[in-house]
Amino acid sequence: MARLVFADAHGHTNPSVGMGAGRIAEKFAEAGGWFMALVALSPRHYGLKEHGLEGYRKVYDLHVSECRAARESGLQVSCLAGMHPADVDFLVNKARIKPREVLELGRRVVDLAADYCRRGLLDGIGEVGRQHYATKPSHLVVAQRIMEYALLKAEDMDCIVHLHLENDGAFTPSDIAELLDKLNVSKSRVLLHHARPGVLEHGVALGLPAATPGLEPVLVAAFRRTEPLFMVESDHIDDPGRPGTVVYPWEMVANQLRLLERGVVGEDALYRVNVDNIVKYYGVEPP
Ligand SMILES: [Zn+2]
Ligand SMILES: [Zn+2]
């Protein structure tokens, strides 16, 4: 078998406060990385004071150039931008925008992402979805409606969607599978991002693409509970105020190599997780 290579199925870069994509991609490539899916953060994370459509447009342009920087470091990159469900709470609670208007904004932001996909600047919409914490019922409804709009757009544009969801056992993936069925959106378009063991195996059983955090104990549980039909993600937010959250992409590589040493996984399983499943979901050429 070829040298082991590693993929990050969902991560972030922040050139305003953190290392930025160029440096992250370099360090990841040095550790054996070949592919990264980079997902835009929210306007406030880059220090932007504009929270409306123009703020998102600035983010999208900045993110597209981050994806380009990562590609220049030799990685294959899938580039996504959307509207995080936590933005709904921020926009209502802090920016004082009414839920109805946040929903309208969300739809326009998704339209913008779809337009960037059409122009070949983005490969998908994300992250969209539902809050993973308790929030006002109306905020959850707004987030859900934005997600549904994004799923329909993605089907039209033939692009992918990263879903940020609550982690509630078998419920979360089965609800998404039903929703996709209802909306006539192909399962192969979505990624259940941050699917921890307990949710992951149910997603896999339903044939939903899913990525689990690359933390050692999480990976041990993931490989024990299900076939290697999932992907691994860093969800690294590149924020020096929260160093290593969720996990550095290169640490995620070290964690998988430790699993190999410990005999928890074989090279074949690592190859499927880091290459086969990535090639299939993202439609990229193998390394
Ligand atoms: Zn997320
Ligand atoms: Zn994320």
C-alpha cells in the first residue's frame, strides 16, 4: 500500500486572528495531509461589524482566497460557506434582528452561497443546520428553515451541504434521512458533521455521509462501533483564544497513527476513511 495519507473532512481557518489557511495547510501537508474541506466561519469571527448580507459576502470572498491559499500549499481543497445555526441566535439576541428577518437574510445568504457555487468559487454550502444547545423555539425553527432552503438549493446547484446538528443518538440521522426523502434531496449530498459515536453509527447505517471528530477516544469508539464508512474531521476553528479546538489537523493525524500502533485499526481502515470515503463524497481525484 502507498504511504498513509490523511484528510480533514471539515475544518476552518481564520486569517484575521489565527494562523490562516496557508500555514495550516503547510503543517497539515507536512504531517501527511492531502485533502481538506474548509468551511467559512461567521462574520463576527473575522472581526467584521457587518452582520447583514454584505458581511457574509465579505466572508465568502475572504474564504475563497483562504481556500486558494490552502491549494497553493499543495492540498486538494473543497470550499464551503453558509450560515451557522448559532448565527440565528447572535442575530436575534445581539444584533437585534427579528426572527422573521433573520430567516429572510438566511435565505439570501444561501442564495449567495449557491451563486458562488454556480461560479465555481465554492464547492458547497455549509455549515447550516440546527443549534446543538438549548435555544428559543423560534430560533430553532428559523435555523431549520434555513437548512431546508439550503438543501433544496444544493440539489438545484448539484453541490454538497455540511450539516451542523444536535447529537441525539439515532434520532438526529433518522430525522435528516426523512427530511431528505421529503425534500427529494439525495443523501449523498449531505455531511453529518461532528457526528460522534452514538450518532455516527446510526448515520452510517442509514447511508448518510458523516464525519467524526479526530480525537483519540472518539476515534477508538468510532472504529469499534461501525465500519470505516465515515470520515474524520478536525473542526479546528483556528482561534488562538481557544487553542486546539476541536483538534489541530496534524494532531488528528497523530491520533490516527497512534490507533494504528495500538492495533485498534489497520492501514486498510485508515485508507478507506482518509481516501476512499473522501473521494466518493467530495468527488475529488485520489492522491
Ligand atoms: Zn459545526
Ligand atoms: Zn465547523
